[in-house]
Amino acid sequence: MSKSIAHIAVLLCASGLLWSNGALAGTKKPHKAQPARTEQVQVQVNDLSERFIDFYNAANKPGVTETQRWKLWRTHYGFGAVPPGQAGEAVAQAMLADAWPRYPAVMDRIVAGYGGMRPSPERQVRSIADLLKLNQPLHLRITAYVGFLEGNAFTLGNRGEVRVAIPLEDAPEHRAITAAHELTHAVHIALGALDGDGAQSVAAIAISEGLAMHVSRAVVPGARVERYVEFIPGWFRDAEGMQRSIYESIRPQLAREDADTVGRLTQGHGNTGLEREAYYVGWKIVELWLAEGRSFAQIARIPPTKMASEAGAALARLLAKLPPRDTSELKL
């Protein structure tokens, strides 16, 4: 799944902010969205596959150097999930160099373009809209793009228009889960309970990510839990072994929105030294609420002003379910 799994910088975009060399003009002819079962959903698709193929063909000619290839990427393509500015360009250049020899193995997916995506993201978002009982308009812009084989889907935007970018080259079984995850964020934003462009509290991030992970499991069932929650192999196992420490340390921080705290609990090493602690907490909180009888639609409508208190109360119940703390090692 995406590493933000994805963040509006931190919340919905796994690698950071979208960097592009301009508008999405000159792409493959717009894909006609099928009529949605959920009338509230309006979908526009930008398929960047032909734009990437133009770059690839130009860069794959004999004698093209790595430096020339990078310039061609910027000129002919220039779309990536990296930070903006010079720092992002440096990241993109390094990632392109690493991905370049591996593109031939996934070229069939790139050539197939958006129309070759299975399951269809449009079908997925309609299923998610039904699951969350969407009753507000969702203006969704899906960008099918070619990344650097890092498997990064991401979401940006607000209730006026939500943009979800999905990598064409990703393995279909992984792409189905990450697309469902990001499309859940899109519906959550449309419902008005998630701000797609503003600062988010730790609680809001945990709840939104937990919801997206569990909805992706419902929409794309059958995989091991790790497929829905992990970016780093073994992460879920490690988190399960530190439940109490993670719960106790993050609980006083749920209402915080400062960049340092949010960054440490999402992308950095958190209170316990584990990455993405907010994601683990979100998975466990939403799992608890579902077991207690809440529906996805109810969870998706928790107002931002109540997220910290709701998450804090859920953590208290989760802590109460854990075995008593072993204090034997503390005795003299």
C-alpha cells in the first residue's frame, strides 16, 4: 500500500506533495466514465500513459545519456509524487535513474493505460460511496500516471474537487488495494469529515487512515492483514508487540496538529521508535469500532471536533483489553 498510505502532504500522499511540470494537457484522450450507481459521484480521468510513452521512446534511443534522459523526462512528462521545488527534482532524478532499467518489465501495464486497470477505479469508488453512504457531491479527478515503480497512490484536494493519482505500472493486486485506500480518502473528504487541504490532528490522521485501510479490505477482500496496512515488511508484527507503549504514548498527542508531532507519528520514527504509529493506532481503533457495531458510514461522519475525544476513548477501551502490565522485572 502507499506509504501515506499515503496525505495531503502528510495525511494522504505517501511520498509528499505532487510535483508536475504543468497542467495535464496533451494527455491521452479523456476516458469516458461509466454512469455511476451513486449519482453523487462525478469522475474525470486523465490518462498520462501516452505522455510517458512519448518520453520513454525519446529517452530509449541509442546514445541518450542519463542526464539527457532526465531532461527528456522533465520536458515530455514531469509528473511525480515527490516534494516540490529543487529538492523534489533531485529525488525524482534519482528515482528515475533507479527505475529506468525496470520499466520494460512493466511496459504492458503502461501501454494498457487507464482502460487496462482491473478492477476499474470508477467501479471501486462507486462501491466505496455506497459503503460510506455518500450523500454529498464528489467531483473526482483520477490521474493514471507512471511513477518510479514505488507503488505510490495519493490523494489531494477538497470538497470542490478531489484528485486521486494511481500508478499504472504497479502490480494489479497491490494497485487494487492502494486505489481503494485512496478512493476512500476521496469519499471521506466529500462527506466533509476530512479536510483535504488543511492541517490535520493526529486523531484525524489515525481515523482517516484506519478507515481507509479497513474499507480497502472490505472492497478488495481476501489478502493477509499486512497487505492492507504495511509499507515495510514486518511492521505490523512489530507494532503488535508494542501495543501498550504505542497506545499510552500517543493518547496525549491525539489533538496535536503541529508538523513535528504529525511528521514523527506518520512518516518518522514515533514515540516508541516505530514508524507510522498513527496508522497502527488508526487500524486498531477502527477495528474496535467495527467490532462494537459501528458502520463504516458512521465512522466516516465523526466530526473533526470530536475525533480526538472519540479516539482517546477508544484507546482507553483498547488498553483495558490488554493483559495487565508485567511488573515483575521492576521488583528488586
